Amino acid sequence: MKQIKEDRLLAEAYNEVHNKTEKDNLQSIIKSFVSKEGQKYKDYDCKTVTRAFVNWAQQNKIPVQVILLAPPSGEFLEKHPQYKGNTGEGNTHIMPVIDNNAIDFTARQFGINRPFDNPLVTPVNNLPQVYGKFGYFTDKPEWFKNKSYWQGPLSSVPNDIFDNNFKDEILKEVYSHFGIGKKYSQVY
């Protein structure tokens, strides 16, 4: 009995240290992105910021996925028109995921008072409780084979579900076409 109690205490201590280290590491990753690459994206939408973060993470050999939330239902939007988004029909929402934590740099679009450099970080298993308030995680999803979300590598998101036209790539092409001497990344 004594051995079982000691083993349990040791496991709890390990988990506490491991979780603290994991959280510190995630905050370090976020701070590094925001202080270097991220600032030029602080006024952009979730799609553009997520793409920039994923590209940056991959360049820095940081394992990253994305989570794409199906848009809110029509019923929800009728009751809460403030969440209709720029399409007027409700938008999907995408965020990068590291160590099973979703990082939402654009949570401010939901009225959450979070600056870009202090994004909302939510464990993936808690997303329904947080994002359900904004109409995501409905009980009748019509996307992703009747699931409310899709998770995986950004490169695997089907184009018919998520348009992959990103502003930074468009600007890069425009500037290179006109031979403008500045790097496209300095435009923002």
C-alpha cells in the first residue's frame, strides 16, 4: 500500500512538472512568433494568421497542426446575429494547435479582450465549452462528416472546405511581378 501511494505521489509530481514545462514551452513559442514574425499579421483574420504561424513553426521545426471549426448553425445565427461574420452566414474558424492546445490569435473577433501578443490558449478537449458560446460545436454539424471540427496538418485541409488563398502569398506575387525592391514581408 505504501509503495502504491509513493508511486502515485511521484506520478503526480512528474505530471505537475511536465505540465508546467509544457505550458512554459508553449508560451515561449508564442512569444517568439509574436516578437519576430507575427507582428505584421496582428490585424489579419484567423486564416492568414494561422497560415503565417504554421509556416513559421515548420521553419523552426516545431510540430504543429490546425483545427478548423465548422461554422455556426443558421438557428444559432438567427438568435445571435453578431456572429454572422463577414459572410453574413457564419464563418469557419481556424487556429494552430501545438501540444494539443489551440492558439487563437484572433479571439478578439468574438468580443474577447485579448491582445494579439497574448492569444487565447485552450486545450483542444475544452474547445466545445469555450467556442460553443459563439455557435461552434453545434449538435447538428453539416461539415466534416457530421463532426463539428477537423484537425490535422494545414496542407491537408481540402480546398473545397477552406479556401487557401492567403494575403501574404498574393502580396508576394504582386510585388515580385512589379519588381518592387522591398521584400513582401516588410509591407505589413
